Amino acid sequence: MHIRLYTKTNCPLCEKAKAVLMELQADMAFTIEEVDIYQDDALLEKYQLMIPVVELSGETIAYGMIEKETVRKRLRAAQNS
């Protein structure tokens, strides 16, 4: 599985989201790709107020305050499908 994490620099929520994902990696196999929305105008326009955004298979599964259990449930569901 592959997670895309949309972030921006100097973002405490983004750092917390990354830490949550790294904790989950200890139990589940997935890769994390971090994407800075300030490198792409379309992404900046799309996600500006939602950051951080966690995306799995092209679907947004969490944004803002990232809760570990919410992401864990979505990852498990994706593993079992």
C-alpha cells in the first residue's frame, strides 16, 4: 500500500500526522510519500486549508487533525479488500 501525505513547511499538524503514520508503519506495511503543496499551484489551491491530507489509492482518508485509529481502520479495510 502507498500513502500520500500532503504537507507544507512549518506545519505542526503535518509533523504530527507524519509521526502517526510512522507509528502505524510499525504494525502495517505501507510506504509514505510526502508532497509539499507549495511545489504545485493546483495542489495548493485544492488543499490549502485542509493540510495535512492523508490519501490512500487516490482517496482522501483523513485531513486536519489526523487520528491514528481512523487511519488504521482505513488501512486495514484496504488490506482486506
